[in-house]
Amino acid sequence: MELGPLLLGAVLAYESDEGRVAVRLSEVEAYRGVGEDPGSHAFRGKTRRNAVMFGEAAHLYAYFTYGMHTCLNIVAGHPGTSAGVLLRGGTIVDGIELARVRGAGAPDRDLARGPARLAVAMGVALSAGGSDLLAPPFSLEVAAEPVPFEQGPRTGISGPGGGAAFPWRFWIPGDPGVSPYRRHARSHD
């Protein structure tokens, strides 16, 4: 949980063959591991899909969701344990022209607003999973000073792992890169 707020204001960059895009993070969600967090992909243990979450911190855990979107997470635990921080939203601070092409006409404010859009804008594919985010073609620069933030329930999770009992979504208030909160229809908030 500690890493989530510290990533707010951080700049994550990715240099693809097409060029560099950098995003200033404005919204994240934290996830704990085995047996601790029913909303986590690692809740039931290590699998081929989530193995990266059990590795080195500051590596990329990428996963495919809804059969069409890649979402990006930063591994936040120690090797052998599992924790991660989902990158939910941000603002493009470098490479806006390339992000616009990838965003297929979306307004600038929406290019990295939401986890799937963020991955598309940056050009990070599912195959990048496991990459060290502190080494090329990535870079991650944490803000020099912690930024003011708010926190609340994670987006779109119902039942165990969702609702007010899991206030592990962190965001910069008023930042245009923050996605709209979507309470799951079956959430008990």
C-alpha cells in the first residue's frame, strides 16, 4: 500500500521503435498478494499469468483483460511475495503527437486516462511484461516530493476485494488524468 501514493506524480516513459512517450501518473490502485487481497491476481497463488508479481520490484506486470485491453502494473513486493500497483491514469508529458496517433482521435486529456488507454498511449504491449522499469526501454522517475492525494475504493471490483473495505485507489485531486470512479454494480459500498 505504501508504494501507491509515492507513484503519484512519477513519470513513466517507454521508448518504442516509433518513439518515446512519457506519462505523469495521477491515479493508481494497490493490490496485495496471496491470501490477503481477493481483488488481486495473486490471491490464489502463483500461476504462469501472474508469476512476474512474485519477482523483483519495479518490474512490469502486464495482463490482458476483457479479451482486448492490456493493463500495466508495477511489481511492489519482495521476490517470493506478491504485490502490485495498477497504473490507472495519467497525463502525457512527452511524445504527445505519437500518443495522439495511438489514441485514434481521443482528446488529449483522455489519452492516458484509464489503464487500457495508458498502455495504448505509451505503446506498451503485453509482451513487455517482466521488463525492468528502471532500465531501457523504460524509465521511471519518482516525484522529488510526495504530492497531495486522496484515496478510496478501487474501481469496478465487487464483493471480496472491493468496496470501502479496500480503499486502495489513490489519485491526485483535480488532475485531468484521473479516470471517473466506477463503482461495481454489485459493490456493497
